[in-house]
Amino acid sequence: MPQEDEPYTEERSSNWNSGPRNEGTFPTHVVLSDEDDDKEEDADSNFKRSSSSSIVGKGESVSSVNETIRDDDSMGDKTPKGQVASFQPNGDSKTLPTLSLPNSVLNGECPPSEDGMKLPVDQTKVKKENENAEFKEHYSRQFFAAFAANFGAVALGAMLSWTSPALPDLRERKSIGEISTGEETWISAIALLGAASACPIVGFGIERYGRKRCLLLLTAPFLFGWLLITLAQNIWMIYVGRFLSGFCGGGGSIAIPVYVTESASPKIRGMLASGFDMMITVGILYIFIVGTFVSWEWQAVACGLIPIVFHFLMLLVPESPRYLVEQGKHSDAAKSLQWLRGASSSQQVEIELEELTASVNESKSKSATWKDLLEKSALKPTALAVSLMVFQQLAAIDAVMFYTVDIFTSSGADINENLSANIVGAIQVLATITAAMVVDRGGRRLLLLASEFFMVLSLGSMGLFFYLKKQNNDEAPENLVWLPLASLMVYVVAFSIGMGPLPWFENIIICRF
């Protein structure tokens, strides 16, 4: 290729024309020699007619001429067709600098720079943007991945509500002997102690070993816990089984939302994250229905099947792409994103991978200490995250789920207590499905406020019913027998649209995004 200020010769012209050419790529500079004066004058004449810019005097600088020379003969076949040239008088010779420009620039699609020259475009970036513009993201695999992970929440819901149908059966059949009220309370509460103890362990595990691997490892002790309950010969076997199942359920409540939010696209992240609470309600309804027909031992068997299904579902989905980037496994992260987004090649998710890498690098560059939590910028989101989870538990959802059947039994209503529990469970599932569909549209704050208002109203109504019942010599008021069922229905609906799903989702967003 001719160098700057090097004379243009017929030999060079012939060599250049005979060599391989790419459209829009030309020599850096073309210098006309004295031997070409006649052709130079013709070129000057044609250039003046075709250019919209005025010709400046000798010694003056011409910033640019954005004009396409369409005539092959205008430069005596020495200027390729479609060349964008800048004309500058230079004493006895003229220098025509040429640029390597794509057709989009020649057609005026590239914005001019400050001095008027149309700038060249990075062809690699344009190619990536074109590939991503043509790529239409598919959500089906993200829905499947979220379903697989959230299926662990079915096991959590079944674990939480197992005592509701099981305790009345234990009390009635005396399969392991008489159990006191205190022992019944421990059967319910020890699962929550297991869940609390899982938080620091699983929190460390998901950062060290990965979200998917931790969820897979939790399935074995989960299954063993239910096996102990099924074969229980005394109260201590039930205690140990409940602690193990609570530990695994609590660990899943940490790892599952993290996996889902890190794997989902921003457009559907709220919907898929809300699926966690929805699947908890599915587990609650599942055990309520099973408990209507079988004994507490077979209820434990039915609960033990859920971790097995969950394990095989998780084998079918990839690891969280964010975790893989954090570990420096960029090729694996690209494959994970490609699978999740339904892309045909890793190039189609390259831009998203670069953004994810930048986000991870930014997070790693900001080291924090406990003292930093007291800073104003960190104090408010930390307080919000903690408060949401505290108020979720203070809403008494676990107590209601543990003793749903007993609540209806003590109300003195004529309706069957197991049927009432099934109705409440079904309403809760429908409410969480609705919440999942509106969480990205209705606004988090509005849903939380509405949720809290109606929960207060329903719990107050239920408390009023039991107060009136006590004042009436422990007889339910005849005109208010419907109130416990109605109150619990309103309660679970209100909880499911706000305080149920949103704290899980919002805490992940506050802490990680």
C-alpha cells in the first residue's frame, strides 16, 4: 500500500487494482505526480462540479469534503468508485487522503465529528450490535430454570405446613405415645431453629461452591430428615427429622432466590423471583390435600418425594452466570447465558456478558467493612432489607400455617377443618400467581402497603371472633361462624400479594444489583 507523500505511479495503481479489495477500503494517501498534470486538471474540474463545498485559496486548510465521487473517469481511474476524498492544495501536487469507511458512512448514516468529517465506524462493534439486534431473546428456558430452582420452595412449604394436618393425627392415633402440648410446640418450632442455623452456612456455601451445587447438596439431608420422621419410634426421631428438614428448607430459601434473580433477564426478573413464594404456597396446598386422606407417616413420605424431584430438575439447568463470572470462568458463563437466553451462539450474549463482568468487577473493587454499614448510603438499604424480613415473620404466617387445621377446629364452625385448610391453601396459590404477574407493573411499595393493611384487618377480625367466643361461654356466635374462614382467606391473599414474595426478591435486588 502506498505510503504518505510517496508518488503515485501506474505500477502501484496496477498492483493495487489487481490485488484483493474490500469495499470501502482504500490507500491512506494518493499523490499525483507532475506527469499527471492533464488528468489532475480534469479531476479538479470534475471535483468542483460535484462538491458542495467551496474551494479555498492556496495555503488555507479545508476541513473536509463529504462528497461521493460517482464517476470512475473523474480521476482517470485512479480514484476508486465510491471514494470519500478530502481535497487540499499542496503547491505543485495535490494530496487526496482517503479513508476506510463502511457503506453506512458513505451514505451519510454516521454522525459527523466536530470538524465536519464523517468518522469511521468500528466494524467489530457494528457487527456485534447487528447480531444482537437480530437476536430475539427467548424466555422459555429461563422459566424452566426458575421452575426447577423454585421447586425447592415446594419442599419448604410442605415442611412448614406438615404439622398442620400431622399434629391432630399424632394426637389422635398416639402412634408414638402421648405427646404433650409442649412437645407439639417443639415439633413445630424446631424446624425454624434448623432454618435459622442454615443461614450462615449456606450463605458461605453459595459463594464458595456455587448456587446450583449447594442446592443439590441440600437434597440428601432433606430426604434423610423425612425418612427419620417416617420411621419415627419416639419423639426425638421426629425432632431430629424436623431439624434437618428445617435446615435444608431454610438453606434453600437463601440459595433459590439468589439463583433465580441472577439467571433471569431484568424484564421478567420480578415475575420469576415471585415464583419462589408461589411455589411455597403450592407446597402448603400439597400437604393440606395429602393430609386430608393419609396418616402423618405417609404425609412424611409424600414430603420426602419432593427433594428427589427437585434434585433431578436442578441437574438439567446451568449454574448462575454471575457466579461463574465471579470465579473467572467466562467461557462457562457465556455458555450458561447462551442456554438461558436461547441464543444460537455465544456472540449473541457477548454484550450482556461484558455488562455482567463489569458489574462483578465493580462489586469486587468496592471492599466493605462492618463500619461501612453505618454509612448513610448503606444504612438505609440495609435497614429496609432487614425490616422487610422481620415484619414478614412478625406477620405470623408460620403460626397460621403450622396450626391452620387447629384454628378451624377451635373456631367451632360446622365446616370440615381439613376442607377449610384446603380452601385457604388454594386461595393462597391463586393469590401468589396473581402477585407474580403484577409485581413488575403494580409497584413494590403499593403492593406492600396494601398487603399490610389487609393483613391487619383480617387478623383483627379473627381476634375479635375469638374474643366474642370467649365472652359467650366459649360458644361461637351463630351469626359469625363464617368469620374465621373469611378472615384467613383475606389474610393469605394479602400476604401473598406483598409481604410474602417481595421481601425475598427486594433483598436480593438491594444487596446484589
